[in-house]
Amino acid sequence: MRGAVLPIPDVKAKLLAAHRAGIKSVVLPERNRGDLADVPSVVLESLEIHFIRRVEEALPLCLESSGQQGRSQPSTPAPAFPPA
């Protein structure tokens, strides 16, 4: 994948949802930087926000191996199929 990253709609709602879900790191288009003015400061302080201009910039961020990125992992894996 290559090319410029286009802005996305409703950044505030997406960041609020990420905050509620316990996500710690998000990747947003650079062209959405101005939309952060609408987001509550408590949400912004809890998130590590990475702005990108080109798709190529996203892959290293998404594959970062710090162990604490994104949601916390459950202690036991979920079953592949729900119990019958």
C-alpha cells in the first residue's frame, strides 16, 4: 500500500470510543490534527496519537513491539467457538 492518507470523519467519536475501550495508541491522518480541539483533554492525555501523511508510515507504528501498545491482552485466550 502506498499513497497519501486522507482525512477521516468524526475523529472525536473515534477517540472517545478508543479511550472507553482502553486503547492507548492510535494512528490518525495528519490532516485531522485540527479536529483534536473538540476532544476532551482527559481523553487526549490518555492516548498516544501518531499522525501520518503517507500509508507507509503506518506499518512501523502498527507493528511496534513495546508490549503495551493498544488494548491489554486477556490472560486466557478466548475459545475458538462459543460453547454449545
